[in-house]
Amino acid sequence: MTVHAFVDESARPPQYLIAAAIVEPSRVRLLRQSMRALLMPGQRELHFKKEKPLRRRSLADAVARLPVEVCVYSRSWRQHDEPARQDCTAHLVHDLLARQAQRLVIDTRNIRDTHDERTLRGALGPLPSASQLVYEHVDSTSESLLWIADIVAWSYGAGREWRKRIDPILHSVVDLD
């Protein structure tokens, strides 16, 4: 079965985390509606670290009940986080290719997206179209499924209490150290 992946990160020195929400194409529409229903009046996106603690708990619990699985990739870093991010991204792409993923959506970092693109081209090899995996960077205001990855990355990085909240949808954790 093919899947789509929606990716966001959380940098918590000395750990860099990437979370990929893995979604079956037939569930994309339902999940987008579910995520948009969590917005407060006037809110354009969910950005977990900006939410108050009580709301965070409510959001994490709501997301943990959704029909989605999330994979987390982790690597430590010291001075610069970019190598850690790119290692996580390369491993993610390898795993997505094994699952015959069709689409990869990554929360944009604007000018820094070029680093991801270089890694993606390298991971997809000389004939990227042979994989059938297309990728794009988008702003999280325009793709609500990125919010799932944001919530899980933040929660996983926050430690035990928060990890327990998102455990029902946490499919795997890949530690690259």
C-alpha cells in the first residue's frame, strides 16, 4: 500500500528530531478536516511550542486518537544542527522508498530548503522518477497534516510524560547515534 509522509522537526539540543506522519492516501481528506477542527477561532495553524500547556495536552491527546502512524528520527548534534537533520532526512527517505511512498511533504525552512533538496536528490539516486516519490516543501499554514508531525516531534523531545501521550500513534523511533 502506498503512503504519503508529512514531515516537521524539533531541535532540542543536543538532539535533533524529525517526525514523519505516515498517511494512507484515502485518509488524507479526513485527517485534514480533523486537524483543522482543532484550530481556535482566528488561528491559521497549529504550532505546538506556541500553545499553552493545557491546550498542548488536549491537542496531543486528540492527535493520538487519529488513524495515522508517526516515525521519529533522532540524531545528536553540537554546534550545527544541519548535518543531523540531513542524516535523519536521508534515513527517512530510505524508509519511505521501502514502503513505496508516493509523496513527501516537508515543512519549509525557506532558504535552508536547499540542504534538504540536495539530500533528497542524493537519496533518490540518478533516476529519481523511478521511485515514484515526489517531494515538496510547503508552509505549515497551507498543509494541516504537517501539524501532526510538529506535535509528535515536540512531544517526543519533551520527554516521558509527553511521549506517553503520543504513544498510540508512534510507529517507530530511529536513533542515528
